[in-house]
Amino acid sequence: MKNAVDSAFFCLCNNANGAICFFIMKQRLLVRSLMFLSCLFCLPGAVLAQGQDAVCKVTGAVEEALTLQPSLPADFPVVTKLWKMPTATGEYAGSYEVKGVRIRDILTRARVAKKIDDGFNRPLDMYILVINESGKKRLFSYSEIFLGNQTDDILLVSQSRYLIPHKHPDLKAFNWKEDTWLSASTKDFALPPACMGCHDGKAAPSLSIPHGLMVAAVQDVWPGRFLDNVVEIRVCQVEPQKALSEKPSNKDNLWSENAEISFPASKTFSLAELIKSSLPTNKIKDCSFGEGKGFRGIHARSGKSLAQILSPQLFTLPEDSFYILVTALDGYRCLISGGELMLHKNPYNIMVVDSEDGESLKKGEGKYKIFFQDDFYIDRCIRLVKEIKLVVVN
């Protein structure tokens, strides 16, 4: 390691006297390797970097660009969650209690606002890229952050602590405290050397220390959307869409017989073509409430899972590499992130509805409607579906 450290643990072990641990304080010590000697094996160095001083910037389609320090503003509400952290390759890295702030609260302060007039005055077709210092990205839709029931589960994490199993050997002899919280600005942290004998071997997974600010979508199917060393939250608009030649004056008489599904490389299908009769039908009862008009009634809806309809075409694409733009016959549209489509714990969260209250959809509604079970607000529900477009994000 190249960073200066304020402290290090050195452990010398022998058969006669057992483990003897010395805590040595030393300023500006350049640590390249720490060797721990044992009668059975040599233990690797145990001082691990937890974070950097890098700030996180909020950029893009916002009225006020923000610069967030690793400690995060004290006036943001703090959310605490239990979370199983993955490694970059999708392996198990550790179980943690984490503290952070909602991405929603950060973006509310920045005030999301379109900078280009794209003919649609709602933010429902926008998306958010969370980027780390290596350039890796995680993608979220505006609506899953602002309209969903689980907005507390999409966090910018600034603190974490290991969850130590009750049957784990006692670590008090190594000055380890189970309530030790690691912050995003912590420079270095010393793990007990004895841990490395098990956790670098076959007895238990290797220990992993998260770095800097992290984004964690703790509601995702594991391993989910996670990044450490986050340096930017970028709010994005989609490319301008083809405008309607004339907006319909009476939407109640409109009818969209079928929707076109378009994929990269000019591959197109009809929605009816991809809806297999073998796919199970899901039925739910919903109480609808909109941001603008409020209560919209109680309905029994029936339809198929959009994830199951599209999955044969999407299985080669990473969840963070694409979004889906749904457009209605009247020009209304919404955006679905690849993560919320493919990583949601309920495969029927996003439904293609073809009947309500025991009847096929009527004029002004169908033939198909996109419905989101997990959204608190009904605003993203798209009736008169005309196009479902998959867009790959570079």
C-alpha cells in the first residue's frame, strides 16, 4: 500500500507463549507489506484502505449542481439497512449494516429539470447514472427513485460495519469492536491479523473492505446494483424522440392495436408476437393514486410479466447497459431501467396488462397497458402502448 497510515498491528506468534499483539503508533509510515509469522503459516498484511477523499458531484439535468463530501450533508435524513455486499465479480464480500442517504433526497435538493425541450414535460423518461472513479456505471430510472415504494432502498452509503456472526470466535483479544463503523473518509483500517488465516484460506470468504462512497440498491435480487468509490451522480435525458404530427384531441376514442418492440441492430417484433400463451398470467388488485389527480379507483388487473416477455432477447445484456423507453399512441412515455426490470424480486412488478375488472381494455386504454406494481404513484402507467424501445447506454 502506498498511503501513509497512522497505525498498524503487528502480531508475533510462537508455540510456547501463544499470540502476543503489539499496537504500534507511527506517523507517515509507508507500508508496502506486513508479514505475520506463525508456527504454521505466514499471515498476509492486514491494513486495508477503506476510502479516499474524493468528492461526489451531482451533474447533468439539474438546476443546482452539487458537490458532496464523503461525510455527506448532516441535514439529510439517514437510512440504515442490512446488506450483503458483492464483489466486483459478483462474489460474496461480506454482510454489513450500512448508513446512507436516499438518492431521491440528493436529487430533490439538486432539483431535476430537463435542459432540452423534448416535447414531453414530465421527468418520467429520464434516467440516472451513478459513476465511480474507474468509470463503471449503475443505471436507475427517475421513476424507481421518485415514484416507487422502495425509494429507501436506493442509497448513497457513507458508513458501514461488519456483521459478526454470534458463533464467530471472540475477537476482543485483537481490540476488535463489533460496533466499529467505517466511514467513506477513513483512510486505513487494521483488521485483526488472525482473521486473515481463515478468510484468506478455505474456511471462510476473503474479507473485503468497501471504499469511499457507495451506491447500493439493497432491494435488488443479489448481487444487485452496487459500486464503491462513487464520484458522480449524473441525471440524463433520452435522445429527442420523433414528435407526433398532431396530438389527438380526444384520447378516449384512441385505440392502439399492437405495440412494436425494437431492439438494437434494427431488430423489431410485435408485442403480440412475443407474448407467449405459455407465459403465466398474473392477477392483482390495485388501489391507484396519481401525483396530479389523486385517487384513481380500485381495479383488478390481469396480464403478463414484461421481464418474462423480453428476457429471451435480453439475456446477453448486462442490466446496467440499457433502458427501455415505452411510448403511448398519444405521445406519453416512461423509462424503465434494466435493473428494475431484471433484478426486481417480483418478476411481475412490471406487467403488460390486457384486461381490467374482468374485461378487455376499452378504447382510450388498450389494447395493452404497462403497469408498475411497485410504484406508489400511478403516473408511470402507460395506456395505449405503441412502442417499447430498448436503448443501449454507452
